[in-house]
Amino acid sequence: MFRGGSLTSLLKKWWLPLLFCVVLPTAVAGSVIQRHSQFSPIDEGAHFDYVERLYSHGIPVLGDRLLPSSLKEIACRGTALPRSVAPPCDSSSFTGKGFAGKGHQYEAQQPPLYYAVAAPIAKVVEKVVGLGPVGSARIVGVLLLIAGLLLSWHVAMMMKISRLTSLAGIAVMGLSPGVVYYSAMVTNDSAGILCGALVCYVAALTHTKQRPYVKHAIAVGVVCALTKGFTVVPAVIFGGAFILVSLHHSGGFSVLKSKQSLQQWWLSASAKTYARTGLALILSSVIVTALWTTYVGMSASILPSTLPTFTVLRSDNTTLWSLLQQGTNMFNPLTGGFHPFTLWNYEAFKLLNSVAICAVIAGCSAGIFAAKRQWWSVLGPLALAGMYVGGLVEVAGFWRMYHIISPTESRFALSMVPVLVLILCAGIQRATAQKVFALGAFAFSAMSVWMIIQTPLV
């Protein structure tokens, strides 16, 4: 039982984190769910079908068609895309005929974890709140966002980052247009913030406790890999950073020159703490991703490259320079990618977009110029490099599976948002700079919220 004094102390300590991690994100994302009834053009209909069918029809495979009930939802709700194709809502039956992409379940290549979690939660929400199947499934994204924000706050406190800058960073993370939109729709992108926060948590445990967390790292790596392919990027980046830190503590890359020195390094305290945890993060996430990709290819009943859904993405105007530019799209998961909020004021959106890009790049690259090596100064440049390479890997993956050159989507980097925010907040050391950052971050968040709630209904 809480005593009056301890309860008051707890409220004083947690009311601001709860405001920025729970209350405000729930209100803003809930407003988006209520105001935007149509399916998002970012494949929300196919993701919703995956949630609906998983426990009744099993994991879908490429070649399956959307369920008639899902097709009816798409026809009756509509899709927020100009010239979207669908039969009338009062049709007697619904098949793939008359729908865009001929009704193929083209998201069957997605790993099943998000959908396995979303389906039962959505059913409970539907019975308790009565939002209907789509609205209830969207609520799952809000719950995942709250969990990711709370865990990110906990990590910031573990790493002894300033409370003021941490609150400001959490506000930006939870209220930016990109994060809000993808947390308010049915998609495995909505789990990105939580996946990134889980990786940060394992890394923070390892660093602060100075002991290996191999089992935790394996579990988090598997969770990331079974949520979405790109969510393994923070696991690989942290894993690589841990291995580099361990090598640095043991004399650098020279330990790799002989078998004896390598064995000595592997048995050292640094390797046991950092390298083994880092290697567990990398191997678990990469191996499970590879296994899932192999399964998708073997189980498909049609060639992925023949899916009509992706025909519109084919282009002959691809150059080497345009391909190299694709990786930079990953640097802006906060405001980049599709979302409808630019309809309110495109000039205001461009300002937010520019500020977000500059903050991410400047905050992560600042560590290069730091006189004293700290965790954020090492991780920042590695995060930028890893995100860029991840964007190029994404392009290569689309080409390998679908034979198309598709622009990289900044929403795939949502799992990097907790990493980027923690790096940015930790790197601001002086009290004056922290106050200036907090003022700018809260202004950014307020403008984001205003832009979101002023967007016309669709």
C-alpha cells in the first residue's frame, strides 16, 4: 500500500513523463484515428487483413487473396488515395476483381509477430470500447507507441541524461507527424518505436551494469526480426558498436591478427560484457531475418515479382546517383514519408522537415568532434552510417524480391527514433544548451500537434 507521502512523491516524479509518454500521444493519435476513417494508402488494408486472418486462416503466403470481409471494409471505408479502385459497398459479394492489385495479400512477406499480438488485443478493445474491427486494430499502434515512449524514458534515466532534455526528446518522439500517423494505423511500422526502445534498453543494461546480457540480446534480436525486416537495423548498429568498444578496450584491431590474441580478447572482461552481447544482437536478428526471408520465398505460390500491386512502382529512370541518394531518406523518420498532415500548410511542414533532418544529422555527427569519447559520440556516427547502409539494403531487397527500384521509405527507420533521440539528448551537456534545446523541442512538438489537428478530414 502507498502512503500519502510516497504517493505524492511518485506523482511529482512521474506526472510529466506520463503526460508526454501517455496522455498527449494518446490524445493526438486518437484524434487521427477518429478523424481519418479511410484506410491509409500505405498498405493499411493489407495489414488489417493480416490481423484479421492470422488466427483463423493461418499465416498468409504470397499468392493468397484478401479475405472477403477485409475487401468489404476497404470498399466501404475507402482508401485515402486519389483514383483508388474498389467496388460499391453494397455489392453482394467481394472478390479480388475490381480492387487495386486484384485483391492480392501482398503484405504476406511481413513477419507475423506484430499481427499475432495485435489480433487478440484488437478483439478485446472491440468488445470493451466498441470501435469496430479497424478502429480497434488501430488502437494497438497507440498502445505500442506508449510502451516504446515509457521504455525510452526509463533508458534515458538509466543513462543519467538530463530530465529536461529527456522530456523534450520524448515530446518530439511521441508527437512528430511521422510517428503519430504510423501509430494511428494498422501496420507493423507502429511497433518500430518499441523495438528501437528494446534495443536501447538491452544496451543500457549492458553499459550501466557492466555485465553481459546475452539472453536478453537474443530475445530482443528475435523480436525485432519477427516484427519487420528493417527493425533489425538498431540491433545491428548497437551490436557493431559494442564489438568496436570491446576491441578498443583490448588494443584495437590488432587483437585480430593472431589466434592467440583473439582468444585472449574473447576471454577478456570487455569481450564478455560488450562483444558477446553485441554479437548476440547481430546474430539473432540477422539469422532470424534470413530464415524468415527464406520461408517467404519457399512458401510463395506465385513469384513476388509478378504481383500487380507493385507495377506502379516500376521505373526506367533510375541512375546510380539516384540509388545512392535513396539511403539519405532514412535520416528523417520524424516527419518524412507519406502522411496527410501537409494538407494543412505545406510551408510549415517543410520547416518542420528541415529542422528534423538538421537536428538528426547534426546531433549524430557532433560526436566526431567531441574531445572525450563517450557513448553518444561513438554511437552517433555509427547510427548515421548504419541508417544509410540500411536504406541501400532496403533498395536491394526490393529489387531482389519484386524486381523494382522503389524509393526508400523513411517510415522504415522508425525503430531508429529512440536511438536518435537518446543520442541527441545525451550530447547536449551544458545547462544553457539544454534549455535552448528543450524550448526548441517543445515548440517543434506544439507545431506538429497543431498541424495534425488542423488537417482536413479524409
